[in-house]
Amino acid sequence: MSAWTRAAIEALGPVTDVPTVASILLVNKDTVYAQIRRGEWTATRVLTLGRKIKIPTRDLIALLYAPEPDSQVTPAVPAQCQHGTSVQVADVEPHTSCGCTPADSAVIRPLRGA
């Protein structure tokens, strides 16, 4: 099979073999076997049944067809004043991002120990 669709993968049943997984992922089956043998295969779970190696099709579907993110994402509401303050300069003008006015006057103060 040249083009694997989601429906075709789901029709494989609960598990499939390594040559089929390699065909779906467009890689050589020997590469998949070698990665499984070395413990480097992290794409899916590996079920070893005696000498047989099976791959859950659910894992393949999750790998290839990631779930859609929620379309209604609620943006985080920033706190009243999330801007950096300088120990040397204090503003008297309201900040444009939050509208707050610092209590100190706009003066340049020397750093401690300077």
C-alpha cells in the first residue's frame, strides 16, 4: 500500500507488525527492528510476544494524527503591573501597558556601594 490513511491504519486492528509500521512511516523495516533491539525506538510502545514484535495502532494514530488543539484558548490575563522596575530610575508618568503610576519621582539614584 503506497498511501496510508487514518482509516486504513485504524482498519489494521489493535496491533500491527513492524513491516507494516515501517511502510506507514516510510522507513526501512530493518531500521525499525534495529532501533527496537537497541532500545532507541520511542515513537510508539513495543509489545513483545515471544519472538513476535507488535506495535499498537492507537500509538501510530496518536503519532501521525495529533489531537486538534482547542480552538477556544483562553488567554492568560496579566497582573496589574508586570513590568520591570529599575532600582536607578523611577518614572512619574503612567505606564502605557498597565496605566499604573509609580510612587517615586523620576530621579536617578546611585547604586548601593557605588
